[in-house]
Amino acid sequence: MTALRVGLISDTHDLLRAQAALAMHGSTHIVHAGDVCGPHVLAELQGIAPVTAVRGNNDAGEWARTLPHSTLLQVEHVSILVVHDLATLALDPARCGADVVVFGHSHRPLVEHRDGILYVNPGSAGPRRFRLPISVAHLLVTNGRIEARLTELQP
């Protein structure tokens, strides 16, 4: 029984904490849901596993222009729709066949099912905002079953 493990991270805001990078180790693929704020963050994550990233509202400059606002990717048999701000999602997840929607922006970790689709906000892995936790998440796929786990990191 081989399990697929996809690391989910968002809102690093130019800070890739050592704990966040360590949490991504062992991932088959890493998804960054925007507000990267520096290309070095993606380069460091790329050293761990292949990365798919979208542009957040704070991603600017030449390096960020190559990042799409949303993307649909297949990781083995799992279809993952990624966007930074869920309110800006122009695609219907059900119509495009998404199994999972990954988003960020609010810095609030969330795992919930809506109409048969798993929605995951890994929260913010960057600088702490207000009293919100610092967190990442993982998608685990075993025998066709998809689940998400949030991991709170110590500041």
C-alpha cells in the first residue's frame, strides 16, 4: 500500500521557516498557494520536491509574472485546483473535475468537504499575523482515499 503525500504551504511572505521546510520533506510534490514573496522560497522548496505555485496578491516583480493566478494539476490520480484567494476562483471545481481545492490568503487553516470536494487552506507558514497559528498541511492519498492533515508549527 503506497501512499501519496503532497505538501501544502501558503503565505510564506518571503520567510521559509526551517520547520516548514522540514515538514515538506517526504512529499511527492509540494503545492504553494501564493504570497510566496520571494523566488528563493520556491527554489528552496524545489530542492525538496517538485513544486507547483500560484501567484498571491503580494507576489510582484519579474519573478512572479511566471506564476499563474490559478492552476489545475494532476498528481498521480488526484486532481488539485490551486488558487491564492478562493473568492477569486473563476473555475467551477466540480466542472473541471477537481478532487481537492487548495487555497491560502486568509492565513486561517481549514479542512472541509463541500459538495464532494475537499477544500484545504494550509494556513500561513510565514510571519505570524494576529493570533493565527503558523501551519502547513499535507494531502495523503491511500488506496484512492484522500485526506488532509494540518500541522501547526511552533513560532
